[in-house]
Amino acid sequence: MRRITRLVVLFCLLWAAAPAAAADAPTPEERFPRSAQQAALDGYRLIGLAELKALLAKDPPPVLIDARPDYEYRQGRIPGSLNMPFEPGEAHSLAPAKRAALEHMLGPDRERPVVIYCRAPQ
């Protein structure tokens, strides 16, 4: 199975980071240390709202993938995001059809950053 190697995946804990706008607000790594450890092991990193806004201002912006179930996606999302729900068991492998759909969403630019976000833990 071909590995999707261009995924410089950034996981945005957007919902939890939104109220924390103060300069002394904890970083995503400080707020979610277990998630940060897992991210480091799996080759991605956590970002907060300020970094997401900076990425969205770039040309081209990152590919935004909302990993929540479709009913949550329909209730509200970041404009321009695409929906692809992920299940916990899919952390390290995807079924061939889902992998093909993801590769199609990501497009041909292998250098374009990818931000995958979901509802953050409370």
C-alpha cells in the first residue's frame, strides 16, 4: 500500500483553543500533553488558532479537512474545509477506497500543508 508521504499533518484543536486568545494562554501542547506526545510519535504537531489563522492567510492556504462525523460538519465548519470523518482505528491505516478519496482531496501539490481538525476534548 502506498503511503501518503506528503502529509505534513497539522492537527488543529480549534474549538478548545478559540477562547484562549490572551498572550499568556497555554499552548496546545500544554493543554493537551498526551495528544502532543502522540503527535510527536506519529509525525504531526498540534497548532492553535493563531497559527491556523496565519496558515489560512497564505497563498495557497492549507488543505483543511474536518475529521468529524458529517452531521457535526453540517452544523458548523471552517469555511473551505472538506469533510472526511476518521475513526480511531484508522490512525495508521485506511481502507483502499478511503485512501483514494483522501488522496483526491489533497490534490497534486505535495508541498501544500494539510490541517486536520476535529472537536477537541473538553
